[in-house]
Amino acid sequence: MMKIVNLDHISASPLLAEVKDSMIEAVRQDYHNPSSQHQAGEQAAEALQRARTSVAQLVNAALPKEIVFTSGGTESVNHAVKGVALANAARGNHIITSNIEHNAVNRSLRRLQSAGFKVTSLSVDSTGRVDPADVADAITDQTILVSIMHSNNETGTLQPIEEIAKITRGKKVIFHSDAVDSVGIMPVDVQKLGVDLLSFGSNTFYGPAGVGGLYVRRGTRVFPLLDGGVQENNKRAGAENLIGIIGMGTAAEIAVQGMDARVAHLRRLKDKLLAELPDYIDEYIINTHPRYSLPNLVSLSIKYIEGESVLLMLDDEGFLVSTRSACATGSLRASHVLLSLGLSHADAQGTLVLSFGIDNTAQDVTAFLTALKNVVTTLRDISPLYKKATAQN
Amino acid sequence: MYNQTVMDHFRNPRNVGVIEDADGVGEVGNPLCGDIMTIYLKVEEGRIRDIKFQTFGCGSAIAVSSMLTEIAIGKTIEEARAITNKDVAQALEGLPKNKLHCSNLGADALQLAIKDYEDRLAGVSRPEIKRKEDHEHSHGDKCYCPYCDVEIIEGATFCDACQSSLEEEH
């Protein structure tokens, strides 16, 4: 059977063996409800607390209870954005964001706009970064929330979160950051960053999908997204997904222990890809910031060809990648993130998102580059744009 | 996502290339909407003797181009004029719902190539193919709803005809 090389970790990452073991063990334990007062309930509550402590360490939260377990990054973001808006509506109705956010933020804000909230969406510069001075300029006496992502899911570019947090703190505005693609892939320290809320998911760092976390700094005014019981320190109702949470806790522990080695491994693969790419293909654009970016992600726009075709042909060769072409996403519009970087529509169509994981090797990178070269040649031979461009030269 | 027939034509596209001394050329699409397709015809005694294509686009756009050339080759101009988008989609044994607009491009490019051939026969001067540049104003261009195939404005976020949201899925 052909070896499958996952270069699409941003879509799904394999569970660590230790994570699987801990979850299977949790299934066998037949845990009771952590909210129940009998001994069986207390045992479940202890397991829940252990996981909460591990996850708190991963983002360096001051207290474990600042972590709220959710069903994943999307719920965390919805909770943060909508929960802060509703809890602070008496103070103001203005929210600031950027125009490269994930749709979890975009659509939550659109929902709030239809309920009367006002949203200012800031542009990014040609490298894909928000200027903190723009945040300062946009804040009014009505501003209650700033939501700017930690890393962008399409380009991997990191935002100046610390600088923005200094501004929001001075103005007493709540600051949320969507760090779904960062936490567990690189060091993320909520105290150093200075954020009030931070969203993240478990699968990013090889825990199960369907589990995530929301860091809520003590004292931050935020309503629950789900109303009901008093679970999660009254911030998220519903009996906890304890098996998933235990898996996430294990993944967090391993991420904390091995963070330096993990970052170094991912960066080596990314650097190798970027350094050797010119030996294999020409006429491409790197959309990822050369300095401020995730250690594992490369966004690459290959001229004259379309991303879905590239994805399908690479799939035949055993390489899993992701694309942001309009064709592939089912919309008629190129990615809002890529267009905001100033990319042309045609170039945006040929965009691949490559995301490495700890299961990748240097040999995978070389094999991928060889396959990519063949695919690019094949598709450019079919492309009318390539023929025209080469004829002009 | 795609059936085996579509994947076969995508993996092994038939009749790829350019006919340098073509008797008719048709090009449709623009990069704003996604796909560009160019069809070249060589016509002898009213019959399509050779046909080649070039396509910038997704898997189904390439498969549609390939299948179209297979259907059209050997046909008379009159027979080729009757080829519809539906014929191509059916020959491919179906396309995903949101890819139906790709099959539109195929037959449209063929019809433009036939018109170009006839214009040349009639001595109508032929304007050079003008590909829309990216920076040009996009309104008024032909784009089609990926779900129901009705013409809509590029960048529309909603199709009024079938009530589909056209925003990004991710």
C-alpha cells in the first residue's frame, strides 16, 4: 500500500499513542458524572481537574479554573465573542477585529451585527499583519471587545498580540485571540501575551477532535454560550466530555514536555521545504511571513494552475494537502485572507496550504517536492495561462 | 468527491494542447470566477477533424474539457452545435452539485470556437482573444451559481435563484 504523507495537519492531526491509551483507559474506567457528589463522581471530578491543570500549564494560565473545556476551537471562539458582547452590552456595542479572521469569528460577529452591535474590521499590511496602532485608533468609548487571531489558518502568519494587548489593557477593553492553530504547535503564554480570552482546540496538538479550551482570565465578564447547569465554573453547562478531555490533557502534558523539540522539528521541515522549493518549481509566491509565522505552516501560490487540481494529483501520489482556491471551497470568490494580502485572483486560485506535523520527516519533504514538480509541470502543460505567459517571455 | 469517469478524464485528459493553425478558437471564463477554457478546432469538409483544449481550473473543469473533446471529435459542425452542457455532464456520469457550472464552460467554449470558425469562413474580422485582466473592474462578468447554474455577478455571496449561500465553506 502507498505510504500516505499528511501535509495537512491543520485539517487533522493523528492522535498520539499516549493520548489513545489514556482515552481507552478512560473508557474502561466508566467514569461517573464529575458534578455528582458520591465517590464515583469525585473520582471523575479528579480526572477532570488533572486534565484542566495540564491544559492550564500548556497556555500558562495562572489558575486551572481559568480554563473552560468546550467542544473545540469553533465553540471556544463563539463563546468568547458572543459571550463577551452579551455580558458587556450595557457598557458599549463596538467590537474591533481584523479582516483575516476565521469564519468562526467573522460569522459570530455578523450574528452580533444583526443584533445591533457595530464592528470595525481592520486591514492587514502586505505581509498579512495588523498594525497595533490601527487598533488604538479604532477604539472608541463604546468599544467592549477586540478579537484578533494569534496565527492565521491560511498563511500561518502571527499577529502582534502582545502589542495589541498593551493597548486594550490601557483602554480597559477585553481582548480575545483565536489561537486554534498555535496552541501546542508553538509556545503560547497567556500571561506574557496579556490576552483576556484565548481559544484553542485539542487536535492541533495531537489530542482528539471535538474537544477544545477557552482561557478566560479571572474577572473577565463573559456569559456562557450554553445555559443550563453550573459545570465548568458556571461558564459552560452540560456534563463534560470527560473521555475527550482526558485525551486533551494527555496531549497537553506531552506538548509541554516536548515543546522545544517539537518546534525545532517542525521548523527544520519548513525551512527545508522553503530552501529547496526553487530547485523544483519556479514562479510561485510564499504568502507566509518570513519571520512571524507558525513553525509548521507554508502557504504557497503556484502561478498558472488551480489548487484543487494540484490537490487531487498530489492525493494520487499519497500526499495530503489543502487548497484555498475558490473552486475547492464552493464559493465564487478567492479567499478573503489571500486577497487582503494583495494577491491577484488568478494567483490566489493556485494556493496550497502545507502544514507539517511531528509525524513528518525530512524524506517526506524531498518526496513531496519531487511529486509537486511533476504535478506542476503536468498542469501547466494543460493551462492556457502558462502558455500565454511563456509566449510573452 | 468525483466519480471514476470524471477522475479518469482528470488523470488522463484526452486531446490536451494547442492547434497552431486552428480553423476556430473559443475561450470562456476568467480567473475571477475560477476557470478558463480554450478550445481549438481543425475543420475539414464541415467535420471536426481535430480538437484540442487547454484549461486552467479544478478537477471537474479539466474532466469536462477532456470529455467534450471526445464527444465533439469527428462530428459535423451541425452535430457539434447541438452538444449541450448536459450532454457533457451526462457522459461524465454526473458531477457534484456545486461543480455543474464547470460543465457550462465546456459547451460554451465549443460553441464560441464554432462561431469563430464560421466567422472566419464568412470573412468576418476576428478580434484577438482578450483575456480579462485581474485588475479590471469585475462587475458584469458572466459567472454562474455553482449550485443551480444561473448567471450571477462575480463575487455574489448569495444566489437569488436557488437561495444558496455562495460564501466560503471554511
